Amino acid sequence: MNSSLESDILHDINLAEEQCRIQLKQVITRTESNETAFCHGTFDGWSCWNDTPANQVAYAKCPAFITGFDPNRFAQKHCLADGTWFRHPDTNTTWSNYTSCVDVEDLKFRQKIINYYITGYSVSLVALVISMVIFFYFKALRCCRITIHKNLFLSFIINNSFWISWYTTTNKSEMFWANEAGCQIFHVLLQYFLTCNYFWMFCEGLYLHTILVIAFVNETVIMRWLYIIGWLVPAIFTTFYGVIRSYFPAHTELYVNLIFLINIVSVLVTKIRDVNSSDINQTKKAVRATLILIPLLGLHFLMMPFRPDPGAPGEDVYQTVSAIVTSLQLIKPFQGLSVSCLFCFFNGEVITLISRKWNQTRVLNNRSYSMAATTVSVRNDK
């Protein structure tokens, strides 16, 4: 989804209105001697309507900038016998009929895509919250690496919450078009936390790259810098959002992470070769490390960088795959789920701690039950 969709639509409307003014000026209007009634050309907010004789229906191409409209179809506007445009009985204002513009099947498809996104973000949100509870509960997991994971997961949680709100509120046209201050603040915050999410992926790559390349690392110092990069730098970028959007590529940090990945894997392969193991095992370990690092560093976003135009061949497939993979952050919405699984639920250290805690709880419960049974037995003997 284009997060600046509303501004793009408003820009297209302003452009269409200006073109309509020019078009209507160029139209040769009827002379005063002509007694035939006609409706004056007008711009209704979406489309341009030329001078139309009375008792006739005017046609205009459906605007392409309205989501769900088919630009190959035509809207209608009825000119009445008295030379005035038809007024809707409910609002008593001039009305253009755009009902034929709606591609019902396409509208259903796009709503289905939105539902995919909401479901994916929700599933990821639950997984991320559970992961955060695990990270904070076990003191043994308090280290620099896990702290970075916590911040990354937190950025995912906030980001996912904002996207769920975005997809559920933008369907309400009154908020979408009013462009109120609250909506604008929401949009800016969404951009900020989205940028934070990208930059904490960058921090993950930077940390891994640093500890592999530099022999001795002061983790306290590096964490201070990572906090600045992960939370403060995005705030600066968001403040200058308009300029940054125009001149600073949104996914630059992902390309840097790609460089980090290549170097990290090369270092890992070198270290693996130092250990006596077969070539097959070395290859398996290198491939496994690469696949695990891809979602952590956000490099899956580079897999589908080009979005087909609306109605273009393959757009349906792209939208469906993108929604499923994104929402589960296998690409975006489901990335939180995949990161939670890889770095929390399937983490050997986490599994060991949870198993140990489970066994301790079970032993304590058994002891409590045994003591209770013994007490009851002694009392019965008395």
C-alpha cells in the first residue's frame, strides 16, 4: 500500500480540475441566438463535463485515481429539460452517476488483500508480544544481542499496530478525506515507526558485522550508538519527511544490509572452514546462516521491489503474494512472525530455558502434591 495515497489522489484531483478549466475554455459555447437549452460545463470534483444539450446524458471516463474505479468505463451525468444538471433527491445537489465505474470483482479482490494484511499483521503482533514476554522474563537472556532483538521486536509491535489501525480506518471515507490534524499526525507517526523498523534491521546487521570484523567491542558504547541510530535518526528523517521522501531512497539501509550479509557470510564461511568438517556440512551451515539472516536484516523487501500497474498482467498474483508474505512478514506483515520464530521460538537458548522452567514447575507441583498427600495420610493414621 502507498502510505501517501491520500496526497497522491488530492494532487490528481487538482490536476484534473486545472485541465478541466482549460478544456472548458476551449469549447465553443452556443450563441445567444440559439434557443436550445443546455447545461453548462462543470467540474464535479472528479471529472470534467462539457456543455450538454437538454434531455441528454453526458459521459466521462471514470477517474483512474479513485481506488476501485475502472478507467475504461464511463460515468454519466443527466442534463434535464430545463437546462440544469440532475440533482440527487436526498442531497438536493448536482449529482454524477459513478456507479458504473465500480469494478465489483476488483473491489472484492482489493478488500480481500486488505484482509490478508490485517490478518498477517495481527498474527505477527501476537507472536512478537509473546517473544517480548519471554525475553523480559528470563534474566539469562539479558545481553547486548537480545537487547537489540527487543528493540527490533518493539519496533515491529508498534509498526504492526499502526498498520492494523491504518487498514481499518482508511476504509472510513469521512476520516480519509477530511484530512484532519489527527489523521495527519497518525500518518507522520506511521512513517516514523516504519522508518524505526527499517533502521533496527540495519542495527542488527551493523552489530553482527561489527562483532565479526572487530576483535574487541565495547558493547555499552555500541548500544548507545544503536539506540541513536534506531530511534533518533528516524525522528530526524521523519521531521524532514517531504525532503527525505524526494531525495533519500527509502530502502537504502536494506542495500547496506545486503553488503553486511555478504561480508558476514564470508566471515562465517572462513570460520567454518577452520573447523574440521566436510564440505557438505560447511555448505549447509553457510546456507542456513544466510537464510536466517535474510529476514532479520529485512533483505526480503528487495525480492519484490517493482509493483505492477493497476490492471497490468500479473497484478493479482503480485498483490496476493505480497499481502500474504508481507503481512506474515515473510515479506512485511509476516516478517514479525518469521523473526519471532527464528530468533525466539526456535532459538536453542530460549528453548532450553523454557524447558528448564517447565521441568522446575512440574517438579515443584509434584512435591506440593506429594506433601499434601503425605499430610492427609498422617492425619488419617491419627
